[in-house]
Amino acid sequence: MKKTISLVLAGVLALGLLTGCEDTPDTPAVIVKDQEQMLETAANGRENSALFASLEVPDRFTGEWTGLNGKLTVKADAEILLPNADKIPTGRVTAREFTQDDLDNFLRVFLKGQPYYEVVPITKQRAQEMLERFQAMQQGEIPLQNGIDYEDLPDLIAQAAEAARTAPDENELRLAPTSFVDNGYFSEMNGWGTVDGKTVHLEVIQHEWSDRAAYFIPPYGDWNYSYTVLSEHVGDALPHERIFPAFSEDDALRMGDALMADLGLDNVICDQIETVFFYNNAYLNGGEDRGGWADMDPDALIEGTGYKLRYVRCVNGFPISYTPYAGNAVEHEADHDAVWSYEQIEVCVTADGVVYFSWESPYHEPTVELEDTQLMSFPEITDIFQRMIMVKNSYLEDGDGTTYYVNRVHLGLMRIKAKDTRGEGLLIPVWDFWGTRDFPADSGEYVDEQILLTVNAIDGTVIDRNLGY
């Protein structure tokens, strides 16, 4: 199951959840605040020296609300997760790209001095086979295949002939470049090696939209994904004793923290850890024939269970909260130039160690703007939540009826950006209301915990996690 860590549950007052608050627009529009104005508000609010008492945080957030003509019910019985801090900072953060120093560091950590070889897309022998087949099609000896048109054959023959001339022989190993190479679309370093008897892959790309580094040990993942399924989706498909890892969360954290230290990522913490199964990719992408999650085939299991860890940066020890959203949505097609995804750091571990690592959209180290940010009280925030959860989900009024279950409320930092800019943002404290949505038992859909609403802790405006503001 999912669990937030490196934060402590805190709260001192159990009353006053439904007191009044200042006006918040009752429209679904997200309010885009001027960042300098927001900093001024953050610096000049109520006295916050006794932080948690001042915020009037209860032991739990509970309640039940119905709206949209009875079509949406929200039930809350949620733990409240607060940072282990006396002061709430705000800061600034900027995007950066991976450099040669990063490449050298990745090679040191993941290849451990072993040779780094090219990933071979095609061998000389395979290219020769393709060349002969294309030539046979051109000469009418065999019919056209695989949607190939006759006009395509000259180019295909030329490409296959070039590959047959330059591609490596089967089992031939060529050392890969250990610097960025422009492939016509983006710059990358891509290769593999053998470390401690295991084949490992390391690929790093440098792209104008988002840099990314990925390390993986097949079959636990590839460049695109770690091959994991949350254990809560497996249901009764496996014997109970196989659902839980044979090693503890503390063991997993030690592995993840050791990797972060080795990479030199000192100012990060694990903000979320999940118990996962590692499954064969072909099985996970098997389409309709696969059946439901409860019908999972134990034979598709790669190697028992493990953990997926999400690491985030900190500002004065205060984490930039993990979010499942990429933050790269746009309101209009013309806004694509301002897309800036959130930084995401993922680590997957088995009992044998790290089997997958991904680092996307890296940040520079954040800078502090205010060390002591003044926040609205928790009763004010929850009053806004009760109204705006209905406004945000007004489309459900045309449905058959939906229930949201709020199971945790989390105070952390979020990176927001100006609507028409990318690469520079403000880090502000927000309240994330996490929960699940019910689905009919026969719908075939499964429940994943999600952020139901995000409220700016400084001024109570609603923030869209997908848009990043």
C-alpha cells in the first residue's frame, strides 16, 4: 500500500473544522496569482511562531458533504501529514539540463568502471536479410509485404544496404560514446554494460522540453517504464504470502538513500514509497486478453515484490511534495512553448538492490525567498475545500453519482510557474487532499489514490496540479 514517509503526523486541536473563510470564487477557474504579490502575502500574514497550534490543525480531517444535486458525495476520514518543521519556507527553483559532469557521474555510479557498449538496433546479418527481401519485392519475386508500397523500395533498399555495410556482426561489441551525441531529434548517451554479472542499461537524453536519465536492469523495466504493478491491484491473484516483500521498507529506504548519496543528491528525501509487483512487460501490455487485475497470472511475475520510491528535493528540510501529475498540461495549443514538467525521481528496488532509476526534468538547487511563510488556518482551508471540490467536479452533475473518499491531507511545497513562462518557478506551501474515487464493480476500472484538490496554503486559491499553476 502507499505510504508517505519522511513527514510526521502532527495536530493539536480537534475542533473548528467548519469556521468561515475569506471569499474564494465559486467558479472552476484556477486563479493565477502574481508571484511577487503572493510573496508579499506570505511574508505579512498572521504570526506563526507556534506553527501547528496557529494553523488549528486537528488530529484528523473528517466529514461528509453532498452536492451537484446529489450526484457527488465526498467522505473524509483522513490523516493529516505535516512537515517536521517549525517554519514553512517559500523559494524559487529553475530548470537545468544534464551536463557532461552528470554523464560521468551516472557512468561511475551505474557502470562501476565496466565497459559501456552501444545498443545495436540491427546486426549486419539482419540488415542483409532485409536488403535481399526488399530487392526480391522490387524484382517481383515475392509480393509486397507489411504495407510497403513499390515506390518506397528504392529508399528502403538504400537504407538496408548502408546498414549491411556499417552495422556490427552478431555478437560484436562496440564501445558506446560516453558524451552526448546528436541523433537528429535530441542529444543522447545510450548504452549498456555488465555489472556484477547482470546486464544493465543507461540512457540519458538532453532535450529542449525535458531532460531524462534512466538506468534499468531487464526485465524490470526499459527506457520508458519500470514494470511494476501496485500490490493493492493484485487482489487474490497470488497467495497471500507472496503479496508482501521479503524485506522491509527500512531496507528499501537504505538502498534508495544510498543511491541518492552516491549520485550526490544530498538535498532529497523519499516522499512516497509503494509496495509493487514486478511483472513481465509483454504481460502488462497484453491488452484485453490479459483479464482484470484480480486475474493476474502468477507465472507472469518476474521476481516477487519490491518497492517503488519517489524522491523529492527539500527547501530548508521542507519537501517539494511528490505528485502523480507530470505538470505538463496546457490550456491551449499555443501554450506548448511554456510546458515545463515537474522534476521526478523514481527508484525501484528488490531484495537484491536497485533495479530501476529514472530522473526527469532536473532542477537546480532551490533558493529560499522566505524562511517563515504565513499561512491560512486549516479550518479556513477546509471550508474552501468543501466548496471548491464541488465546483471543480461540476461535470459529474450529468453522471450517475460518484463518491470521493479523502484519506490523507498533506502540507508540502509545490512548484508553480507563470502561465506563459517555463524554466523558472516559485515554491509555495499547498495542501493536497488525497483520496480515491469509487467505480462500479463491473466497470473494469481500478482505484488509484490521487490528489482530489490542491489549495494554496497562503491565500486559499485552487491550483491545478496538471497545469502547474
